[in-house]
Amino acid sequence: MSRQEIEEKVRAFLIEDLEIEEDKIAPEARLKEDMGVDSLDFVDIVVIVEKNFGFKIKPEEMAGIITMQQFCDYIESKVA
């Protein structure tokens, strides 16, 4: 799966499933502060990522992920 495909899938589920406004989604956007992702959203993200990308997110691995870019980097490292 290419980086572009990963970013497109992530963007799609953030907009559709988490109802984040498209203009708030950018590589440097912070998940919590800029995009409004809260702890309940993270639970949804774990389920969505497992369904779309085929791996389970470990909470301790998500601890250092702050931006959209880092989140896509994380997914890319798992599916590559």
C-alpha cells in the first residue's frame, strides 16, 4: 500500500466516521488540539485502523503520536 493510499484512507475515515471537518486535516495538524480527537475517538480509530489496515494499534505506541503526519508514518511502518 502506498503512502498516498494510506493518507487517503485515513482522511476518509476522519471525515466520515469521526466527522472531522476536512479543512482541519493537514499533515502538521495535531490530532487532539487541532482536529479535536478525544479519547472516545481514539477507541474508534483503533477499530477502524484494524478493519482498514489489518493490524491492532497498541496504546503505548500511540502515546508519542501527536500530528496527522506522525499517525500516517505509524500506519505506514506497520503495513510496509
